[in-house]
Amino acid sequence: MFITKELLEAKRACEDQLDLFNELFPEGVELTRALILEHAQEFDWGWCAENLLPNDSAWEAYVIANASAWKAYYVAFEKAQEAYELAVIQAKEAYYVAIEKAQEAYELAVIQAKEAHNVARATAFADALGL
């Protein structure tokens, strides 16, 4: 299938996609599998399917393949979500352990500071008495 900016304009493609298409293919382009895959992240191929497929059987084939792609996406998404949640749980556990250790160190330092202060006060009192 050969497509041009004029064809995309006639089908009411969005401005961003028209600009990108014109930048890459100012004279139009013959679509090939390799070209479509090369630009999979740039162009809205779903829009192209809805607006450029030549007949109902091509549309039906696209819908079936797209449903499989969505299913694979959701499986991968769920695995990524599970991995993320596990990492968050592990990070929180490590955080709470670190906070607990920091709290223990703080409490020990406060006790030691208070004890040193009490000894210094007692020493100052004894010195003031001339003892």
C-alpha cells in the first residue's frame, strides 16, 4: 500500500502524525512489514488499521491479532506489577530495619549523653563544694 500525506489528511489524521509522516516521507511511502515495524513506536498503527485497511476481512484479522497483542501486554504488565510490588515490599522492610537500628543508636546516644551530663553536673557540684 502506498500512502501519502494527502491520503492521511483526507482520512483526518492528527497534526502530529501528519507532521512526522511528512518529515520522514515527504514524497509518500510504500508500506512494508519492515518499515511498519521500524516505526512501531512512532506511528499510531491502530489508527491506520481503523482508517486504511482495505476491507472487512483485513480489519477482522487485525482485530484478532490486536486482541492477542493486548493479552500478551496484560500478562507482561501483571508480571511487571508483581515484581514492582515485591521490590517495594522489600525496600520498605529494609527501610524499617534501618529506621529501627537508627532509633536504637539514637536512644543509646541520648542515654550516654544524659549519663555524661549527670556526671559533669555531679562533678561541678562537688567542685563547687570544694570536695
